[in-house]
Amino acid sequence: MFRKEECVLYSGGAAGAEAEFGAQAEAHGIEEVNFTFEGHALARSRGVRVLSREERAKGDVSLSYVSRLMSRKLHGRPDHPESPADDLVPVNAGQEIYVVGAVLPDATVKGGTGWGAEFAKLCNKPIFVFDQGRNAWLTWKDEKWVPPPGGQAIRIGNPRFTGTGTRFLEENGRRAIRELFRALLRVVVPPRLKPSPAGHPQRRDHRPRRPREDHPGRRDAEAERHLPRAPGRPRPRDDSIDLEREKGITIMAKNTAVVYRGVKINIVDTRATPTSAGKSSGR
């Protein structure tokens, strides 16, 4: 399990599946990073990360190898407004890959999304494809597409994940993305309470606070002052001589008593003790 603030969606921000991934991330309070480049039209404006020419050129090197695996011809260059290499960047950033599209008979994914899906297989990253035609999730295992081991109710297993797919998103694909985020929130740990200045976690105590004047100990102490006393027993006072009042210390020992919740407590205030500096220490 992981916390919501740890989750990051990596995508390309294009219309269709990527836009729906981004919309669901925003609706559920999850950070998103949308990789783009100059001249590319985006459907998302949140978390935009513009790729440099050097970064796009690195993707083109990987694309050359992927194209041979897919038996597809390269179209576009890093300095061109559109290049399949750009589909590899979000896949490289995420730890789990989720794709919405269609699986072809040759085990590749249809369209430009296929470049990223093939790169995920090459990097041995967990990849799940929702095939809109079959209306089912598939995962790559043992060199073939198979149903997920846990059934169709799949859950994101890593907080850093990639969401991509076709621009021609159908209603069942949209529904699959939404269910994916709902399942994610069921495994996310609620955010922790912020620590108090003293370093202790805050406590949520909704019990009513008793005013000071209503404290039972205070009422009992006041009542004790008016209790009848034995003959010759002086009534306690705070500072009985002038020097005590002047210095704010205790010279003459005194005792008093309070009744708190049925228990009588005797309190003795002893005289202060002199320190080596000639001053009085605390009581």
C-alpha cells in the first residue's frame, strides 16, 4: 500500500485515452506529468513537461531497435513535429504501463501506442492493455497476451505508473480507466496527520472542554476554605509576612488541604532553600 501523495501518472496528454487518464488523475488528486514537445497539440494543461531536442533524440535510438522487433517502418525524426520516439518517453518514466487500444494478431498493439507497448515489453515492465474490441484487460506473460491472473478487476501496483492509449477512445475504454482509478484509491493509505510542534501526532479529541471555573478540584478547594476548623488551627494564607510578599518566596512552612473527587489531599508548602549564590531556589 502507498499514499496518494506518492502517486504520479506519466502520460503524453494527447486527446483520447491519455486525456481521460489525466482527467481521472486530477479528479482523484493524483499528480500527473504530461511529456510534450514544441509544436505538439495537448488536451491536458496540467503537469506539462516539455522535452528538449536532446531528450527526443535519445528516444529515437531506442525506437530503431523497437521498430525491428515490430517489423514496422520508422516515420518521423526527432526534429519532426511527430515521431514515434515520443511515445517511448512516458513508458520509460513509469514502473507499470496501462494502455487502452487493441491487440493485433501479431501480438503488437495497434497504432502509435504500439511503439510504447513494445518498448515496455522490451524493458520487462508490467504492462496491461485494455482491448476495446474484446472489452477485456490483457497482460504480457510468457511471450503472449493473457488475461490478468487476478481477473478483470486489476489494480495499480506501483505509485509511479504510465497511462496511454488510442486517440479513438470508446465508452468501454473510458469506463475501464475510471474503474482503474477507483480501485487505486481503495489501496491508497490515507494521508498522515501532520506532527504537532512538540513532535507528537495531533489527536482529534472532540470531547467538550470543561471551563476552569467549573473544574471539580477548584470547587472543592473553595469549599475547603469554609470548612469548620479545630480551635487554635490557623486558616492557611499565601504569604503571611512582609518579607515573603516582598521577595515572593516562602519562609514560614504552611499546609493546606483540598478535596478532589472525594479524596482529601494535604499540601505542604515548605520554606525555600538558599543556594550557593545566596538566592532562593524554587519551592
